[in-house]
Amino acid sequence: MSKFSRTSWKGYLIDHHWPREDFIPLDRLSLAEYEDQLRRAGIDHLVVYCKDHWGSCYYPTVLGARHPSLTIDFVGEMGEMLRRIGAEFTAYYSVGFDEHAARGHPEWVARDPSGDMLLHPRPITRPRWHRLCLETGYLDFALEHMAEILSRYDPDSVFLDILGHPPGTFFGSYLCYCDSCRAVFLDRYGSGLPETSEGLRERAYDVEDFRAHLDLKWYSAIRDVIRQARPGAAITINASAHFRKPMRDLVDHHFTEPFWGHWRSSIFMRGIGRDKFPQGTGQVPSEVYDPSPHDLYRSFSAKHWAQGIRPLVYSPSQRPDGKLDTAEIDGMGAAYRDGDVLREYLENRSSVPCVGILYHERTCVELPDRPYGEVRPASENVIEFDKNKPDNTHRRLVGAAIVLAGRTQVPVDVLPEEDIDLPVLSRYPVLLIPGASRIDEAEAKVISHYVEDGGSLVLSCDTGLRNRDGSLRDDFVLAASMGIRFAGIDDRYTNNRYGSYVARGRHPMWRGLPGTDLPLPAPRYRIEATGAEVLARHIEPCAAMDEDTFVSWWSPAPGRSTKQPLITCNQIGRGRVVYFAANPFIDSITWLRRGFENLFDWLLDPPPLRVQTHVPGSLGTTFWSRNGRDEIVIHLVNLAVEKLEGEVLPIRGARIAVSHKFGRVRSAHVVHPAEKELRGKNLARIQSFPVPPIDVHSVVVLEMA
Ligand SMILES: [Zn+2]
């Protein structure tokens, strides 16, 4: 396999979705200019378009449609040039959009339930490309087409775009109702493909399985053709980390656009794409004709490097005449120069285990009873092929958990469900399980052992409360460890923004929080404590909102206090289980930010590693141990650079706290942006090191004794 897909830390993609129009003359296209600019920017990876969304090919194809303005073999010459400059050559192929094929073969186009052709989502000023269905003759065409490309060229890697149904993405939220797809569904599940939102919810498991089946079938066919032609070419799919595990197992490296924003997506992909050299991308919020400050590019690449993700900028920096516009290339070059310094710290390292967030794929199926007050279920978006990124509830909760845990500035990893394995879990002193409703008995047994052995578990709502089909169990599968019993769901307040207010007991979790009744969203899970300590009880809102009930412009205020437990803690063996009977994994409720910080301080007592800062929402921190060396690498990224559109307000006053339990630091150095030794203080429970002001990003290395 090509070494590049694991070592190229400075990627670039120039977007070539060029329509076949006269205003795209490409008459000033110059390979010499490309070579000069790419060398100048120091990139080590370029994605080269073989076929784009219009179906335009950039080489002399026999099967497809060469872009009419192209007079050279762009793919071939670029491939040779990339070899010359020692950069990775990735062949890009648009699978799901090919307007040339769609217009020539309407029978290859995916259909909506009424039989109309599916077009790219509506309300945006973008071309409405048709969506192609790979259950038609289009698959054979695409396979032949790829065989043609791979027989002519020898790329280091292949990038497949717009393939299948990755959840939570713009392009994955569709179903095709063509005769072939309907027949596959009928054959596999014994009934017709549901055509309504409610029908899709009722058959949610079958529909999920159907999509996963098609994705795997199509990708496997394409992969076989590529493997046969070029066994050494690494293969990836756009949004690979969003696919289900059988697909993820078949990609050679991960590639995911930042569907949750750069920082959060990178944390997710670092966990899900572990050991598969993930790559992340983004269009830096910039236009080549209205360039952004270079620091925005530096912030973009730093966010990825900090997560161990290989960054790739995509850009419209080729003009229609083929000439390159250099503004974006300059910015990227400035950013990528930092990468040359940092490369030695980016490889051969492992994240420091501390807080794990469980991503439980089996839970990622729509629930029939809308238990989180969903107004618009994801299945409606699927039917309407909406422009949104419909996500299932569990993934949304995982996304919020990433934000909340990340703000606490302790090490955070996302753990896929195959990590429900005692040796893996036991490395994490705290495990968050955000609403993983379909945890089963076997998984519950491992998780219970993890707690008894000293782990701290934080659970919410219906974690382990559902059968495979989404129906409710009689009790939590982890009830014994939780020290509570399930007594029903209270969904009276789902129209209220806040369904519960928190009556607090005395506990370190509430330290420094505002002296009011803090809210949580509806619904509330009714529970009875059978052994757990109650940390907070439920205060009812004064009214349930509906069309006739008005209290104020805001969510109805706190009303009657109750004895109903809202947050509990059970000590079991050497560990603890904290349960929230209303969803705390929501990033729009402000108090939860400090609440999670307090919770981790209490459970970790103290955290092994932490960065103390007065601006936790503006600082992104990751912690790595260098393999085979007693060294910790800490990345500190100023996330406010993006919020401030490229303006840099240095973050001052941050301190690195290393607990004595974790180890003793022999020396601490800033290695980027400028070498500096840090003089620490030895306190009762921690060593504390001041960090110089963080402009865009800083990297600190701790040498452990
Ligand atoms: Zn179809």
C-alpha cells in the first residue's frame, strides 16, 4: 500500500466541477505553473480530478465525456508532476453525480417515491445534479470507467465521492425508489420499501440495513476493480467515518468532510478512524478573490494536526481559463510551513486515555416513539432528499458530549462500540454513554465489570433501556449498577424548551454554578432509587406549553418541587455510576459546560492532565504520549481565530496541570511556535506549568521522569 496515505500531512484539492460550457476555455492551463505553485506551497498531496460531478473527465476517456476545452492529458501529466515533486497523487472520481451519464441515461437516475428523478437538494444556489442509482446499469458503466482510469494511471490513492448513504451528511440522506431498489428491499425484507415518514420509522431497522447493504455492495464492487488494476492504491470514500463498521473496515484510510465543524469532526474521526490515518478537509472560510488572513489557514491545519488528522484544503483556485489564483495557495503555504516543524511530533504517538465517549452504532437507528422531543424526524429528510444533514439522536448526543467534554480541557477520546472490552475500557477512568439505548446484556456485563473495577460511568436517559426494535425494556439493562429502577417516561413537557429544573443537593458538582434553578430538556425518565444516592431532584415547569397556554415568552418557569430523582450516583465496587434522568448531552444549555467540568474534577480527582484556562470555549487541547518515549505532547489551538475570522487574540494565562498520580515531569518545553523551557511549580496534588500566550497554536512537550 502506498506510504503516502499515512504520511502526507499537507494536502490540497483544487475543485474542478467544471461544466461543459464556453465560459470554461481552460486555454491558459499550465502544468509548469502548477508545479511551481505546489512546490512553493510545500504541499505533499494533491487530489486530481479524473471525473467530476458534471461527468467531465480530465483525460482522454474512451467511455465517458472529456471536458471539451481540455487539450492535454491533465490527469496523466499531473500524476507525473506529483511524482517529480514527491507528493501523493490521489485520483478523484465522482460516483453519485455524473450529469453527463444522467442526461444520456435517465434510466440510471435514482427516483423518489412518485417516480420522479432525484435531484441534488433544492433550496441552494447550486447545480441540481441528478443522483445516480448504482442498482442500475450505471454501476457497470462506473466500474468500466474506473478500470479505464486505473489501467492508464498509477495513483497512490483513489478518492470516491458521493457514494452511498453515510448518515449525517448532505449527500447520504436519500433513498432511491427505482424498480431495482424496490425489488432489493422486497426480496430482503418481504415487504415494500416504505414511502412515508411514519413507515420509515416503523421499519427503521430494515431501512438502515438496506442502506448499509447497498453501500457495502456498491463499494465492494468498485473496490474489487481498483484492487485488481492497482493493488497498491489506497482507497477512501468521502465521509468514511460516518459509514457503518463493515464499510469502515474496507477503507484503507479515512477521509471525512467536517460535517460537525473542523474541531468536533476531527475528534470524532480520530476515534472512529483510529489506526487508519484519517484525513479531514475543509474549505477554509475564504474566497480566492476575497482572501482571508493567513492565520485562518494556520488555524485550520493546526486543528487537524492537533487531532492527528491529515489536513486537506479544498479550493477554487483555478480560474476558468486554467490559470491559478495564488491567494489561497499563499495562505496554505504559510500554514503548512508549521507542519514541517511539527512532523516529528505528529507520528508514532497515542492519545492519552482519560475521558471516553461511547459511540454505539447499533443505537443509530431512528426510534419509533420520538423520545427526545424530535419535531422533524430524520426520516422526513430522507423522503424529501433535504439539504440538511439528518442525524439520528444518538449521534447528535455524541456530538454534544464531544463539545462538552472537550471544553473541560482534559484528554477526550471517542470510543466505537467494539471498544466495549474490559482491557480497553479500564484504561479510561471516566466513560460517558450518551443515550446509547440499545446496549445489550453482553455489553452491560462488561460495562458493569468496568465500574466494579474502579471506572466512573456517566449515563443519560434511555441508555440500555431499549430492545433491538426500539421498544422499551421493563428496566435498564444496567439497573443493578445504576442503583435505580425505571418507572416510565414523562413526556408532558416536550413542547417546553426546558422539561425539568434541577433541585440541587450538596455536592461538588454544583460548585460555582449560578444560584437559580438550572434547566434540562424534556423528556424526563421517571426512576426510583434502589441504592443510588440522589444528587438532584426534579422541579416541574409551572405549565406545559401548547397552543392555548402562555406563561411568558420564555420556557415556562420552575413550578412545583417534587421528590423525583433527576441525577443519581451509585457506588458499586470501586467505581461509580452517575445517571441523568433528562438529557445533559446538549450543547445549547450554558450551565452544563461548568457542570461537566465539576463532574470530571470530582470523578477524576484530579484529572491526570488538564489545561486550566479562563476561556475554555476558545481553546482546543489534545494530549498524546509518544510511543516508546516517556514524553507527552500537548497541542493548544486557539479556536477563537476561526470565530474571529482570522483575527488573532492571544490566549494568555493557560497552565498545564499534571497530577502526581499521573507522573512527575522532569522538564517541559514549548517546541512551537518558538522553543522555550517552562518552569513549573510543585503543588500539593499537581505540578503546574505556565504556558506562554497562545497565538494560533502552540505545542508543548513534557519529558516525564
Ligand atoms: Zn435505485
